[in-house]
Amino acid sequence: MQHDYDLFVIGGGSGGVRAARIAAGHGAKVAVAEQYRFGGTCVIRGCVPKKLLVYASRFGDDFEDARGFGWSVGETRFDWAALISAKNKEIARLEGLYRAGLERAGVGIFEDRAEIEGPNAVRLVHAGKAVTARYILIATGGTPFVPDGVFGGGVSSSGSAAELVLTSNEVFDLPRLPGSVAIMGGGYIAVEFASLLAGLGSKVTLVYRGDKILRGFDGDLRTGLTESLAARGIDIRTGATVTGIDAGPWGVRIGIAGSTEIMADKVLVATGRTPATQGLGLETAGVRTGSRGEVLVDQHSRTSVRSIFAVGDVTDRANLTPVAIRQGHALADTLFGNKPWTADLAIVPTAVFSTPEIGTVGLTEAEAQATGRGIDIYKTRFRPMKNVLAGRDERTLMKLVVDAATDKVLGCHMLGPDAAEIVQMSAIALTMGATKAQFDATMPLHPCAAEEFVTLREKQPAGP
Ligand code: NDP
């Protein structure tokens, strides 16, 4: 049967764009529909603008530290509007590159919402027309999840609550830096924004229901980062359950069970993200979804319908940009390039761009212990060279989790400057299955922080 397209991609983010370009490169007739802006969450309101704001937030440290190195730094002033305008310019440039890449590859572009009408049919909602495709790829990503009782029931909208209660969708485009912010959540977004907003000058309170931020990360990193953020003036309230948010012209009041309420100019709700599958027509087409609305797929990104595939956050596997890109690339090579492969999610490095930042790859100490094998722990905590003259007390933490029987390095964790850069490189070693002896045999590069990973001598007892 003749279709309009070989592949129709719904969603112009990291995963969808990569799949479309690679498929077109293999000679397929491809189209992409995007209802908002090309580039998706990562480029438009995620990783990229976040990292730009993180850079901005670290200049304060540089100005302070410079004095210890003989510099006299004059009066400094931060202009939020100037930063946001520069950020917007860069995001628009990147969006243009995404679009140009698609055009160069000969991919058809629809600036429209697309919904699935059947195994081979997609409806373009605003254009009011249907197209057919041999294969459909769902790459719609996710949207911020806001628990019940935050928006809705629990929010008294005596003021314009929507302007005061933010998600990561709105926080990038505030007209001014809030004087004070309460952040709900203890994951990636909560911690990164707590850190960057505090660095830019906001008074930040982080409200987390658990006992320690960043659940799922190595315990030493969680403790070390908590200490550093607290020392930098962030008020971290753990074990804190939000009972309701009340917004008015005076700001926001956050009720905490069994504790005093928190007042702030704004509240950022960073309580996770939900797969963007609502209204997509999945039921009509027979595409099965899980309890969070995620599209259920196998490791080849195949859904329950033979002609429909899904990659990236909408599948709720490892919700990270490079993972979506690999999944999209693998799918396009498999379907059209006669090169079947799958993205390997066994070892996925990740970073939390707080200040200081976290870089981590492989098993945490607790995860390694839970496998039942014997493990050796190597770790060090030290004041980085630059901090001595700067008069800064903050310490770097580096840790290796090693399989006691095979000597294989199972996990590599760092808290400190450049942790993301360093751990990206050690991820190569872990992917290759490197042993501790091979780390030790690597000649150190001196003087740098990363050399500590190849000079860790003292075995430490594993934690309880
Ligand atoms: P996370 O899943 O990282 O964290 C969600 C946080 O919200 C957790 O602390 C969780 O608590 C808390 N939470 C969830 N539900 C509730 C609730 N009902 N009431 C109170 N607290 C709640 O999500 P984020 O929103 O921070 O980020 C979304 C995703 O985006 C990340 O998982 C990651 O995949 C991606 N991301 C990656 C970044 C990076 O690579 N640097 C940066 C930013 C985002 P608990 O721990 O108790 O479950």
C-alpha cells in the first residue's frame, strides 16, 4: 500500500529530530510535526537554557575567589533581563539549527499538533488534514507533573496563582529574578534551580518530602551536596509534606504538615515529569500505555502496534537527552538503514548541575551492595587547589565502587567542580569494563582533580 510518508515523527525534540534526519539520510520519505518549538524540552526549556543559567550563577564565586589571586574586583551587578534576553537569542539560534538540519535532510515540517488516527494515519489538528505513513514514531517527550492539591484544590487563587506557582516551563522566562523562591521537590530540577537561583541572588527554600535530596544517587554525594548547599545559604527542609499552596498579591504561602509555613515571592514545583501522551489517540490506535501514561515499548522501541514506535521521555525509560537521541538513531538505522541496533542503557552517566556539581556513572554503593556481591569502596574528600587561595572551604568528593571479586569498577561518583566533564570520560572506562588495577595503571595528569581517580589507594569499609 502506498503511504504519504515512510516515517511520520510526532515531536521535534532530541529523539524525534535525530530519528527523522537519520531516516531521511537513508532515503526514507519523512515528516515531523511539532506543536511548539523545534528542539524540544532540552533545547527550549531544559538542559540548554538551564546550563546557561548555571554558568551565570557561578560568576559570583569567581568574583569572590579572584581576590585571593590578587585581583581587585569592583562593584558587580546582575541583570536578569539581560541574561534572559541573551539566553532567548541563543535558544532561537539553536532552534533554527534544528529546523535547518531537518530541511537540509529533506524532512517535511509541520508546525502543528499531530494525533494518531490509526496504525498508519495521523491527523494534523490545526491544518485539519490527515496523512498516512508506513511507520509512525511517537517522540512527544514529557510535561511537568504537578501533584493534585498544588494547582487546583490546594491553591487559593485570590491572586493570580498561575503567575506565582511555576514549573520548569515558566521559570526560564520570568520577567525578573524573584527575591525569594520556595522549591518543591528534591530531584534534578529542584536541586539545580535551588542552586542556580541562590547563586544569582534569590533566597531559596527547598521543600522535600524525603529524608535526603536526590533519591537514587550515591549516599555520599547526597550528603556532601546537602552540606554544600546549606553552607551556601539554601534552606533545605526535608521530611516536609506540602499541605497546600496559597497565592495572593503578597506572594505565596506554602503550608507544611506539622511545621511553620513558608512565605516566598514564587514557588517552583519540580516534582517530576509525566509522559506527554494525553489526547494523542493512542487508545484509538491500540497503543498500550503504562500506569504513568508512558508508551510501553520493547528494547527496539516497538509499541504494541507493529507500525508505531516510540523513543525518549514519552517511554519513561532513562529520561535523558542523549538516551532519546540514541534511541531515535537506532530506530532509524534499524528501519531504513539495514543496520539493526539498540541503545545500550546499562551504563548511563548523568550530572546534576548544582554548584558544586555532581557527575555520576554506574552503580551507587547501595545498588552495588544490593546485588549481593562483595564490594570495595575507595573515596577521597579534599579541598580543591583553587579553593585554598580563594579562602573557600568547599570540598570535592570522589568515590569508586569496585567489585571485590573481579576488581571491576562498578561506579564512579564525583561532587565538585567539573564533575560532569570528568565523569563523562570515566564513563568510557566503565563502559569498557575497566578494573581498579587499570585505573591505577593509568598515569596521573598533574595537577588536576581528575588524577585522584587514578591514585585512590586506601580501601574503605562499605557503608551499612
Ligand atoms: P525527578 O524525578 O528528578 O524528581 C522529582 C522529585 O519530586 C523527587 O524529589 C520526588 O520525591 C518529588 N515528588 C514527586 N512527587 C511528589 C509529590 N506528589 N509531592 C511531593 N514531592 C514529590 O524529577 P524532576 O522534575 O526534578 O526532573 C524531571 C526529569 O528531567 C528527571 O528525572 C530527569 O530525567 C530530567 N532532568 C535531567 C537533568 C540532568 O540530566 N541534569 C536536569 C533536569 C531534569 P521522591 O524522591 O520522594 O520521589
